[in-house]
Amino acid sequence: MKYAGLLVMPAGFFLSIAALVLFPDAAPRAAFVFCGLAVEALGLVVAVRGHMEPRGEDR
Amino acid sequence: MTTSPVAAVPGMTDAALVLCLVLLLVSPLSVAGVALINAGLGRSRSAAQALLGNLAIIAVSAIVFAVAGASLTGFAGGTGLAFHVAGKPWNWVGGSPLLLGGLAGTPLQSQLGLLFAFVALSLVTLIPWGSGADRLRLHAGAAIAAVMALLVFPLLAHWVWGGGWLGQLGVNFSLGAGFLDPAGAGTIHLMGGLSALTVIWVAGPRRGKFPKEGFATAMPGHNAAYILFGCMVTLVGWLAFNLAGAMLWVHASLAALPVTAINTLLLASGSLCATYTVTRIRFGKPDASLCANGWLTGLVASSACAAVVTPGVALTVGVIAGICTPLLVEFLELAVTIDDPSGAIAVHAGGGLLGLLTAGLFAPQPGQLVAQMVGIGAIVGLMLPLLYVLFRALDRFVPFRVEPDGERIGMDLHELGGGAYPEFVIHRDESYR
């Protein structure tokens, strides 16, 4: 899980970069950059969950 | 891939250059303040190791950066390596000589930019050291600093300050003035906070922090006087660093500097008052270390936005930072089980993000918010995985974590053979029952 999350994060970054190159108009460019950040956030959440300390009976 | 000249920056007057030099000579007080805060937030039995570690990290990172890192950073007006996509240059790494070769022949403004990078590097490498307190070896701290000074920080500093692709987003893609980060909210603090998170993931929590049953064990800092005096010292350093950054990277005129200084103070003040109120409501009494974290978060946020917002906005953002900081510290510790003794992730990563977004929202140029989001995306999406891979690999050669016995007797005795307070009686830690 932790590695999957960390692999997803660069994908979000490249989505943002692709938006700069592919969309000259401001609105779709901003939307795709925002989507890229959302993908990064998703990857970060997965990585954080993968690194959480086991608690209680899971330990 | 081609070698291409990096865009030059507008020149500064002689008076501005002298003032900038003086400010940069005062700015290491911010580093000293952070070092004091880090030491105070750790345990008494690790205080000497924490402070020696701060010095060692500053020394190692400065040497590594001077030998090789600075050549990757480059400077505006120098050369860099670029590739071209869609007809636009993407300058991604500097191409200056090793060992600061040719520095004497470069313009004074470029030399000041390099001095700025040295101070920034000292600050960014101290942040993960504070988060690894009480279990991170001295050797590991120095090795982490070396890796950051050799590769990670120089790359990012080039992108933002050295004429790299993030700084040129405005020229190439009409996104405001490019990624706006005059005093390092992203380059220093967001990056430092993410490196702290990575160090915590690799090193793990302190023994007894998250017991099998019940809540996380409270391990309060050992010296509130260090922490709070450190906050006062950071203010002086931060004022100087913010003003120097505004002069160097957003080309602020002398007339704009007093407002930048006032905004810095208002951000820190608003944040401290908000944290004081939140902790007073939540715990019945204000919490000194969380208030210090709130103060520091305000300063961190000011690194990006103090030069571009009005005093009213600065105060409002400071209050938001102060409300969020104690809640985020609590969330990270209790909900996500991250053992961060210095609160670096909430303070530096959280404050850095807030400052960068504020700069994007309130800067006058159109498209600035998108430029800020691209910059944040580069730091979080690219640098965090890179740091994780580098630190995991480094941990195999220089183990980050000390042996259990070292943690039990304290890092001072284990690593240095003597404590910071030799006349104190070291009491038994209740968390080891």
C-alpha cells in the first residue's frame, strides 16, 4: 500500500505538467492542474495509511 | 537536451545590495531559533546530541553544497541544462562549475543569491533532524543533510530561484510571475516538512510512544524556555530572511520592505493568538509548545506571502494558521500515528502550503494560483517519493535509528558519553514499564 501511494504521486505531478503543455486556455488548464493535485493527495493518503502504526488487536 | 543561458534578473542598486547583504548576515538567527526550538522539544537526556547534531548538519550541508550542490543550483544569468517540449524550454538543472568555481567573477547580486541558498539549506536540513529527535543517530542526521545538500535541495532551488522551469512559468506559460516563493515556504519549509515525514516513516516512532492499548503517550519537550526564546530569535532571523528574499526574488523596492516586515510580524502574531485561544478552549490552559508551533507556522506562511499581501490579509491568514496548527498536530499524532516531536510536518509543511496558496490567491498577476499549484505539485508529487527512495536506500548503509539501549539511556550518554545537564538526576521513563 505504502509503495502504491508513492507511485501514484508522480503520476499526479505529470498530469499537472501535461496540462500546461496541452491546454493553452486558462480554465481547462487550471482544472487539470487541480486534478493532478487531487491525484497526488490520493497517493499521499494511501502512503500515510500504509505507514500507520498498528493499534490494539492488529498489533 | 541543450545547455541554455538562464534568464537574467533586474539589477539592484548599490544601496539595495548592501542592505540585502546585511539582512542575509542577520538571517541565520532563524536557523539558531529553530535549533533552540528543536532542542527544547526533545528530551533532556538527548539535548546535547540534538544541539551538536544541529551544528554538524549545518557544517556538513554547507560543505557538500559548496563542493557539488551549488553547481546544480546555478544562478539567474548563468547557464543550465534544458530540454524543449511544445517549443518551450524546461530548464531543470544548473550548470555552474564545481567547488563554487568562478564565483568571484559573477555579479554581486548572483553571489547574494548563493548566500541566500546557503542559509536556506541550513534551515531545510534542520527540519527533519528535529522530527527524528530522541532516536535518530548523529551519523544518520549528517548523512541525511548530505543527501539533501547534494541533490534534492539544489534541484528545487534551481527550479525556483536559479532560473529553472518553475520560476519561468510566467514567461513560458503566462502563469502570473512564475512560482512565487520569495523566502522558501515551498523550497525550504514544505520540502523540509516532507523530508521530516519521510525520516519519521523510515526511523519509526520513539519506543513507548504508541502503546499496544490506549492513546499515544505524551512525551512533552524538556525545556519550555528554550522553545519560547527560540521563537523570539526566529522572528529576528525571519524578518531579515523575508526582506532579503523579497529583494532578491520578487525585486521589491526599498519602499515595499516595511510592509513586508509588518506582514511577517502580523502573520506570526495572529497565529500565536489563535493557537493560544484554541489550546485555552481545548485544554483549559494555553499550551506553551503548541503556541510556539503556532508562532512558527505564522512565520513559515509569511515566507511565501508577506511580500505580496496587505496587512489585513496577513493577519487573517495568521489566524487561520494558528487555528489549524494545534488541530493538525493532534490529528497527525492521534489519528495517523506520526511521532513528530517538533511538530515539523504541521508547522513547516502545513504553514508552507498555506503561505503558497495565499500568495497565489492574493498576488496581483493573473494565473498566479495555477503557478503555485504546479509548484506545490512538483514538491509533493516528485520530491516526496524521491526523498523516500533516497532515505530508504541511505538507511541500509547508515542506519537511521539508534539501538533500543541508546533510546533508553538517552542519546547524550549513548552517542556522546555525557549529558547536557550532568548535575541533573535522570529519572526513570514511565513509558518503559
